[in-house]
Amino acid sequence: MATTPAWLLPDEPTPVRFMNTIWADTHGVHDELTGPAALRDWLLAATDFDSAAVPSQDEFDDALRLRDSLRRLAAHNTADVRPSAQSPVTEIDDAVEAVNALLADLPRAELAVQDGRLQAVDRQHASPCRSALAGLGYEALGLLTGPAAVNLRACNAPHCVLYFVKSHPRREWCSEACGNRVRAARHYQRVRGRKSP
């Protein structure tokens, strides 16, 4: 059975899964988006993107800029100061500008005549990749500014750099694995504390 990639957290909103393409383990921080083909694979797995074409290098660069901007905005919303979770996008205004630039590529409704009848049709004005990225930006807009914004959290387990939407009042970590690591560390400290002279 294949393991689920770190970024494909099925219960998280797509923008959170996109932000979580940066992840960490005991070996350090990793980036799941290693190139245009990896971006295509991610879009195919996590969105309704249906193009077999590999994104261009410019589209890949735009995707990284969007992902890093969303991570910066999530850090702002969650007051996240974890050093390993810091984004290459350091200024909030730069992050907002990057998201807004991609929002301009959203497919939009236009009026058309089809079979002699007026119809509203969605038209893409950008490549399928940029349209998919614009859709991610639009979903993120709702996540960062809508009712779910108060539930967006940074996982505070040691060495974790992931974000999650708190879906239960007792949920404190992005995954059971992080929760288990925190509980094991607390247990170790209690046991070690009892053995100290």
C-alpha cells in the first residue's frame, strides 16, 4: 500500500494542504514541490485540475510564490513565530500582492449565445495551471478572511511546520503523529524528572 504524501491531508481545506507542501521531519524541512512535474502531480491529486501538461517554469515560480505567500499570511493570522515555518515572503503587503495577482486569473462568468439562447459561461483567461492557482488563491481568501480564519492554527509539535484548521475543541496538533510525539516527550520529561536527584 502506498503511503499518503505529507501534503495530502484529506480533512484540511485545499489551501492548507497547499501550504503544507512544506513539511518537516527529523531530517529537516522538506519541499514537496520540487519542480513543475511535482506541481502538476499535486494539482491533479488535490484540485479539479485536469491537464496532463507540465506547468511552465514561470507557472511553477508563481505557484511557489503563492504557496509561500499563503504561508506568510497564515503565520500572520495565527501569530506563528516558529523559526522553521518562516516564509521567504517576509512582508504581508508582498504576500497580499502575490495572491491578488493570481486572483486576476480566475475564470469568470461571461455572457454568450449558445444554440440561439443567452447563457452565462465560465471562461478561462489564463492557462489551466494559472487558473487552478487562482482558484487556490480564491479558496485561501475565504479561509483567511471568513469564519474559518479563527480556527486556522500552526501546529506547535516540535519540529512541525504544518498548518491545520481546528475542527474539534480539543484538537491541538495537525495530526495524530504530532500529538503522539508531544505526549511522548511530556512523558519522557516526567519520568526523567522523577529520576533526577
